[in-house]
Amino acid sequence: MTGSRARAVVLTAPGLDPPPQLADLEDDLELDVVDADGLASALGGAQVLFLWDFFSPAVQDAWDAADALEWIHVAAAGVDSLLFPALVRSPVTVTNAQGVFDRPIAEFVLASVLAHAKRLHESRELQRQHVWQHRETALLAGQRVMVIGTGGIGRATVHLLRAVGCEVRAVGRRAVPDDPELGEVVASSSLAEHVGWADHVVNAAPLTPSTTGLLDAAVFAAMRPSAHVVNIGRGASVVQEDLLAALREGRLGGASLDVLEEEPPPPGSPVWDTPGLVLSAHLSGDVVGWRDTLADQFVANARRFLAGAPLSGVVDKDLGYVPRSPAGQVAV
């Protein structure tokens, strides 16, 4: 974008203040801060939409008012809630928070795997019951981990788990015989054929048609009875009832879920009390300062937009994520 002063709409929500970093753009961008109720009236004539309220469904409802929109930036890694058909067909560029959450989520996965191997959740429960009970725990080095998802989060997770001595295999949209970083990548369509190899199965995939319901009864049946499932991707990638049944029947060793299809789960949901299931409140990437990092990323990308330079983290709207080049680097 070059020439006259552009307009940008910032979508927030009640109680969610816009980031102070936006003040750095006020000389170059006319900024309108609105919530979902005001989005349609603000979008007319705007070239930029910044989804600070990144899970809001309001864009689809206001889409007919977007008569000049060129670029939408989502302050999140996942964009599945945004990619409705009219937007996908449009020439509007979508970017996401590519890279911001890679290391934080990889560390959360490592913590989940370690907590399971070292039986830390059991120790906390025994302490609560005032029970002193000696037990043996597993050595993490040498354990096998299958990581579903070959984007930045999946790759950071693979690297970190390998650094502590785990043997790791990756699963992607298509099979790759020799990825420069990951080695052999298994196609997700054949997951059930390979998942029995793993002690831990980590879902780090974006939500797309091919990953919706990917971990289902057939995949759980193919896992080792001692296997541990970690989901930090999207709740809809796991068929929840199939997972709960496998846990209740002792066909899985445990599950650590940071995401669910319904968040938060209702008070009567079985996920609260299913044995072997550990929940966290969709926080795996939210380290101290994460919102500042997201805001700084948007400001940097806005300066690229204003200068007419290529944007960082451009989403392939048909695929639903930021693709990687053949060399393994994120395309920008």
C-alpha cells in the first residue's frame, strides 16, 4: 500500500483493550477500534483489518461491508475460524501470527510429555490425599514420539523432543521421504498404520478438512495401550467421545488436552473427571508477554504493507495455513 493514508480497523472485544503499540502507526494509518457490533459499519473503505479478537466470528457477518479490504491479520496461529468461503474466494490477503507460538508451545508439549513420564499428576493427587507412595517413573530419553503437523509449531516440537533424547517421527499432509529437518514424514491419511510405534502422540496440526476428526476410534485402537496423547492443535482434530472411551476402557495410558471442541467445557462434561485426562485452558502458547509480541508483529507487518513490501506469514487460504517452501522455510 502506497500513496494516501490507509484505513485500518482493529477488532477487539469488551474488556480487551487494543495494544498500545498501535500508537506507532497513527501517523501512517487511520485506526478505528471496534467490537463485533461495530465491525460492519467500520469496514467500509478500510484496507486493513487487524483481528485482535482473533477467534471472533464477526468477520463473516460483516463481510458485505468490506468494499476496499486488502489485508487481514489474525493475532493467532490458527485461522480456521476465519476462512469462510467468500473470504477464501476473495483476493484479500490473510496473515497470521506465524512463529510467535512455536517455542512456547514446543516447551508446553515437552512439559506435558515429561509430566506424564514422571507421573507428576499422580504425585500431586497423592499429596492432596496425604499418601506417601513410592513408584517408578519412565526415562524420557529413548521414548518414541509422533508429532502430527509439520509447520513451525510441529518442527519446534520435534527439535525440542529430540534434544532431550526422544526418538521422533513427524506426520504431515503428504508423505515426504527425506525432509531436511524432520527426516521421513508420514502422510496423515495413513496415521493408523504408523501410530502404534509411538509412546506419545502429539497433535500440532492446523484444523483443516483433512485434520478434522483425524484422531478417531480407528487411530486410538491402533495405538499402544500405554500411549499418551497430547493435543495442542485444535479440539476438533480429536473425536472426543472416541478418546474418552479409550481412556475409560484402559486402552490408552493418558491424554493431555490444551484444546477442546467446546471451550470451556460445560460443568457436566465427562472431560473434567475422566481418569488419565489432564486439561489446561488453551494456554500452551501464552507465555508472559505474548500479547506484546503479537502486537509488535502486526506493527512490523503493517509497515511492510504501507511500503508495498511482501507481507510475512501469508496464509494459503485453500490449505488453511502458511505453506513452506521446498527448502523447509516458511514462505512469506
